[in-house]
Amino acid sequence: MKRIALFVILPLLLTGCAKEVTKVEGVTQASIYFVADTPRGFKLFSEKRAIPNSNDFALSVISDLVAGKLTPKDSNYTNLWSDKNIVNSITITDSEATIDLGTISLNVGSDGEQRAIDQIVWTYLDLNSQVESVSFTVNGKKVESFAGHVDTTNPFTRAPSYDVLNPLQISSISEGDVLANPISVTGEACTFEANVVWKLSLNGKVIHEGHTTAKSACPDRSTWNVSLPELNPGSYKFEVLEYSAEDGSLFAIDDKNFEVK
């Protein structure tokens, strides 16, 4: 997977099924959406975060996302928003939320503008299951576009997950986790015939590999699971991959580095 330079703002997409927001004393665990440059183009990936509770939790999360304060743990992902952007308020009417932005700084093309919008929309729709669409204003007024490419005068809703999410996502491991045996890796997939190829590397060398299947094939997005063998202490990388059925080229990938103590 290519890494996205932090000084470039790239496309973001609306994705998959809503994630459960889990509340624990003092914090709420929520899914934050980031983007990566993949063999299929720019796709969304989610990372679970334990975020301190606040009086208006959704407003706090979206404000931090838009201001660039929420950054991905995985260096393959990036937040397309920077500290030059702010959120004034979020209001809800019926099933539509209106996010009022104070400033907009997006130096992007048409895909980048759409995906940056999608990043906010998808994160917010996961935070508030009562909301079905998101509209935007800037300092209380409708604007035609944020960066000159995408019409922002109409509400935004979720696009189909196969258009938005990376076909593969590792969900049970976060980048840099310290794990103990036994280790079971789970995630989501939308792949041809539900196929998921996996590899486990130790210090850059593949030591185990195989394949599994998700519960259903694309266009459905469903879960998969891999139970790893007993692992000695060390630094590992776990990868899931999909290859083109036509020419064998790499179609999709996600990976996570972790430690076993």
C-alpha cells in the first residue's frame, strides 16, 4: 500500500455499514474514517478510537477531525483535513444534520474534494444513528463548492460500501499493538467469491501464509477470521490481500504491524 504524503490532501469515500459506538466509563469508542492510496485508488479505512466523553460528543469528534487533530495510527492512512479548518456548529432537523464550517482550506482536485466531504459524513453518520444525511454550510450560508469541484448545495448520504471502503480491512488489530497468544485476527471484506489471502511476516520475512473466506462475497461486505499459530516474541506484520481474477495483479491490501512479547 502506498503512503500518502501529509502535505497532499487526497480523495475520501463514503463506505460500508455503520460501526457500533461503544461507551465505557469516561470514554466512548468510535470509528474514525481515514483514507489511503490503494491499488484500487483512494479508499476509506476506519480506526477505532477511545475518545473522552463530552457534552456534545459528535460535535467534539467532528471538530477534531476537521481541524486535523485526529490522525491515524497506521502510517498508510491519512486525515485529509488540516488545522486550517474549523467547525462552528452541528444542528439536526428531523433526520438531517447540518454541519456549519467556519473556514475551508482544501487544495485538492475533484476526487479529493468529494472524499474529504465523505470522510466527515461517514464519521458523523456512525456517531449518530438517527441521522441519515448531512448538509454543509460555511458561516451559516450555503456555498456551491469547497474547492471548486463538488456541488455542496445538496445533502450527502452514504454511498454503497463497495464504492467507498477498501475491499479489505483488518479490524481487530491496530497498528503497533502488543499482543499475546493465542492470536485471532478478524476484519471485513468485499471480494470476489469472498476470497481473502493472508500473510504473516517476522522481521520482513513471510513465515506463514494461507487463505480464508468472508461470510459472503461482494457486493456484500462481511467478516472474516484467521487464527494464527503460536508466535514467539518478535515484530510481526499481518497482511490481507486480494488479487485480480483476470491478471493476478494486486487488487487490494491492508496490513498491520504488531509485537508479541
